[in-house]
Amino acid sequence: MIPGSLPMTQSENSNFQPIQNRGGYKMTNTTLNWLDTEIDTLISQNENTTEFPESLKLIENKITEVTIDFSKPFEKRPNKMNPSTKQVLMPCKVADKSYTFWLNVANPLYSELLKQAKAGKSQFKILRTGKQKDTRYTIVD
């Protein structure tokens, strides 16, 4: 045991061997394998992360004409502030500029957009009213 350090458990002792000259620990093959696996997992997660255009921010009390790309299923991600809430990332365009429209899957607008897309519609005029919890989206015909 190194002076000033906490005692190690039996399982920790089996993975580490003290290095006398530096005061650190030498990792065994078991520990190195675990670290390699963890690094590989992180790399594969980063490779699978899709880059998205900037987020679409609808302006309050303004109608925005949006064209949504329904050609592929939308990616779903947990909300950063509330991980139990899923958001859908919809690729879209506003005046030929690409955006990502983040929308809570429980939002009534999402189901309405899906119903209208099934009927062949991909261009929408959306009105946003309210802020934060009071935000409401309405499709304007």
C-alpha cells in the first residue's frame, strides 16, 4: 500500500500491482482489456453520431413555411433536460436552407405532421405561439 492512499479491495488488488519506484499502479491484462473495450465503444458511438444541420427555431407569432423530408425514419434522442422524454429530429428546409426540427414525440404537432405526410404532404405552414411550457404549434392551411 502506498503511504496516504486508501486500502484496496481484494478485486482491485487482483487488477493492479504496485510500482515501487513511482508510487503508482501497474495495470494487468484484465484492466487493459476493459479499457480497450471501453475506448472501442466510445469510438464506435462517436462514429455512429450523425451530424445534423442547425436547429430550426420557429419565431413566436410568425408563420414559417417548412418542407420536411419524410424519405427516411426520423432519429429519436432523449431530451437533454429530461432524458425520459424522447425527441424526434426531422430534417427540413426553410427557404432552401437545411435545418433540423427537434420536436417532442408527445407533441400533437408530431402526430399531425405524420398523418399529413401519409396523405402525401411535405410542405407546411407552422405557427408557433407561447414560450417554453406554453409553446403551441399550429399547422396553418
